[in-house]
Amino acid sequence: MDHLSSTFAALADPTRRAILARLTSGEATVNELAEPFDISGPAISRHLKVLERAGLIARGREAQWRPCRLEADRLKEIDDWLDRYRKFWEERFDRIDDYLRDLQQGGEE
């Protein structure tokens, strides 16, 4: 699976998106990440593995704990991919603005 597909697949789950949102505040342990969810330890571990395989998080090792941290490079890839569609829509909206302006000017004459 290519990077973009695995990233979108990982982001498809609301629990994984919430985990990523939490990691924007800084590193966290598995227990800290699991705290707001009513799911089992193995389930949170599976979510973390999906995020890690997609390159969205990295897990370190410090003594007895394994902090997780956000890896934003893959999110940048999505932003770059979306940028071409953003430009497409901006051009469309600009054309609509021009059309509406022409209509207003035509109605004032």
C-alpha cells in the first residue's frame, strides 16, 4: 500500500484521529493515550500499530516506558495532495465571484 493510502486508512478511524490530536500537545505514554477511551489495552495497542505503520507516530523507549510522538511528515504529504484540489476549488470560486460581479454590474445599468 502506498503512503497516501495507508495514511488515509489510518485517519479513517475517529479513535486514531483523537490520538493524533492528543499528540499535537507532545509525547504521551500508551496509558495516557488510552485514558479518554473506553477500550481495552490491546485495542489501543492495535490503533497505535496502525498509526505507526502509516508513519504518523513514532514510539521511543525511555527506561520502562515507551512514549509516542507525532510524526507530521505524512500529514504534510496529505496536505500537498489536497493542495491541487484546493487550487481547483479556489479557481472555481474565483470564477463564480467574477460571474456574480458581472451580474451585479449588468443589473445596475
